[in-house]
Amino acid sequence: MGEGGAVATDATPLKRILESFRDWGRDCFCPPGHDDTCGRRFEWQLGTLPRGYDHKYTYSHRGYNLKITEMQAAVGWHKWPDLKEFIALRQGNFDLLRRD
């Protein structure tokens, strides 16, 4: 998709971790424009921060800005039918490199 790839999962805990890395290491999983999805946005006690500090603005680890552009998404959508072939090729490369 230009400079990287994509990650897909149907495991909710893993999805939240991946999205946190994508969003600069942010703790909050409320989507942009939708406040208090978790129902506890102002109820957390986070370390030494005051009780009720908005966790939407806390960051627990290093993350990255990995949101794709519309152009990258279009390229990814176009390449989606080739995904199984890409996976097989990468698996073959991995197996080749792993040989003794």
C-alpha cells in the first residue's frame, strides 16, 4: 500500500493493542468524534494523575501515526484479491531464510 501494509484481526483485545500503536500509543479506544465509547472516560485513576483525568489524552507507550491516506487505502483495496498469493510468497521466503 505504498510504504507498508495492513493488519487485520477479529480478536478484540489484539485489535485494541494494534489501534493503540497506530494512534501514537494512546490508551483510549474511543473512535474520533465519538466520546466515551468505553463508558468510563473520566472515571480512571491513572498513576499519579488526578482522578477523572481524561484517558483520551494519555499515552501508555510509544506509538506511531499509521493511519493510511485515501490513496493508500485505494491501493490496498485493489491488491486485496492478491492477498493469498502475497502470503504464500512471504511464507516461502521465510521458510527459505529459516533453513539451516
